[in-house]
Amino acid sequence: MEREVNEELACEQSSAEMYGNISYWHIPVLAMTADATQSSNEECRNCGMDDYVTKPFEEEQLYMAMTRFFQPDS
């Protein structure tokens, strides 16, 4: 769905106004896993996830991971 919307925006088949006046649309995905290995991290990212938190987690850990999705792009 992301890809379709972004292609429509790029080809001007849809207006950015339809999507909140943004020129690139992305739904962030945060994985939660009990596996803390590097291969698990890579697997999550290869599947298109933006970040992951390992269980058990501290509240601050989850909060910090989620706030990255709400930071304005520089």
C-alpha cells in the first residue's frame, strides 16, 4: 500500500493534500521480539520493519523506540 501511494504521489496521479500534505508516505513498524541476536535485528529490518525492541523491555526503552517515529525529518 505504501509503495502504491508513493508511486501515485511521484507520478502526480494523487495529490499530497489527499495524504496530509506529505510527499512521501510511510507507516512505521516497530517489532517486539524475545530474540536479541544480530540476525534477528537484520531479519526484522529485511522484512521492512523500522526498528525493534527486545523483551523483556524497560518502559523507557519502548518509549525511546517509539519517539523516533515522531521526530521530524531533518
